[in-house]
Amino acid sequence: MVGALLCALLAGCSTKPDDPDDHTDARPSPSASPGTGRWQPKPGLDWQWQLSGKLDPDVDVPVYDIDGFDHDAPVVRKLQARGVKVICYINAGAWEDWRPDAGDFPKRLLGRGNGWEGERWLDIRQLDVLRPLIAKRFDMCRDKGFDAVEPDQMDGYENRTGFPLTARHQLDFNRMLSRLARERGLAVALKNDVDQVRELLDDFDFAVNEECAAYRECEKLKPFVDAGKAVFHVEYRLKAAEFCEQSRKLGLSSLVKRLDLDAWRQSCADR
């Protein structure tokens, strides 16, 4: 989870679709764009991100991001029944020892710990080995009925992974994730990796970011908004008053969350 944040720790009811002819003060629709075949989230959508604790299914937002392994199809359908789009959180760039498929990952793929208990970076250079493993996870997201996937740990090349990863390796890996998701009709997020936004903009349908305000790099995500693609953003250490005004100017969908990503949230949309 939490790519940029790790650097600091180790160094330390849903909306109804808008009338397409009504451009007044309406909340944006979570619906897919015509002809795309998959969800295309637009800037300004409010959201909920919950990866721990008992799921609160009643937050009045049009988008939920939840753990793909922890929640089955009935949970996804219940959210979608009230118009919510649901994102499937999956770790793609790091191994987690508690996942049911952990034993499928060859030991040679496992690198250094990434600061989270039970997690180790993966050797993303080995695309032929990783592709079927991640494809199986994306199949699970599709089969449970999710609308999109959020692959985590997409910036290993900027971390001490135990492997000599380069920016080129990261681009190749991230584009592989995009292809796997889109082949399954899933929208796909670019998670963090702000330094490669311009190269990867066409490959991803939206972005998910942690702590761009704290690290003063939210401007790097502006190409997504300019392209009509949502940026779902969270801060852990800053107070809403410290960044919400900037987030609104940039068109980000911003929250304050606790680090464990439980149900608690504060949204810039409510300020």
C-alpha cells in the first residue's frame, strides 16, 4: 500500500447521473463514456477508500475503492445497485504473505521488504512470470463484477527493492498492468508514480494518489484532469484546510484518511 508514504515512514447515497445537457452545479456522473466499453471516471467524483475494518457500505458517494480479495460479488452488487462504481484494490508490485495465492509466486521474484509487515517488493523485470499471476488476480476482479482495478506498488524503481530496476522497467510493467485490465473490460488506475504521468497518461483511465500535497507534487497529476480523467487523492498527515483549496483548483477528488484506510474519511467535497 502507500508508496510515497513509505519513504516518510522509513526515513521516517450515491449520485444520479448528470443530464448531459445540464452544465450547472451538478455532481459529476460515475457513468461510462459512450463507446468506451469500460468505465471512464471524470474529474470531480467524490469517493470512499476503505481497505481495513468492517466495510461501511452507506457512504453517500458515487465511487468506492475496496480490497479485491476481501470482498465478494454480493458486496460489489449491493454497492452497484445504488449506482456506485466499485474499484478493486490489488497489490501488483509487491508480494503479500497472507494472500491465498502467495505460494504461487516463485521465491526468485521476492525482493526486499517494503516497510509493511509481510510484504516484499517483486522483480517487475520478469514480466513473463508475473503476467499470468496478475492476470489471475484481475480475472478475480472481473468475475466479482468490479468496474475497475487499482494496482498498487507501481513505483518500485524509485525504491530500494533489492533489484536494479529502471524507469524503463517500470514503464513496461505498468503498461502490462494496463493491458491486462483493459482486456478484461476493467478501467485501470495509475497508482502514484507521478514522475511517469506524461508517459503513461494514455495507458490509464484515472489515477489514485497518496500524499501529493504533502510532497508538493500534485501539479504533476494535472495532465490526468486536463484529459478528463479523475484523480482520486488522499492525504494522511495534512489537515483538510491545508490542501483542499489547491485540490479543488486542480480538479482532484481529495480525502483525508487514516493510514490504515478504515471507514473514517473527510472529503474536500464537503468543505
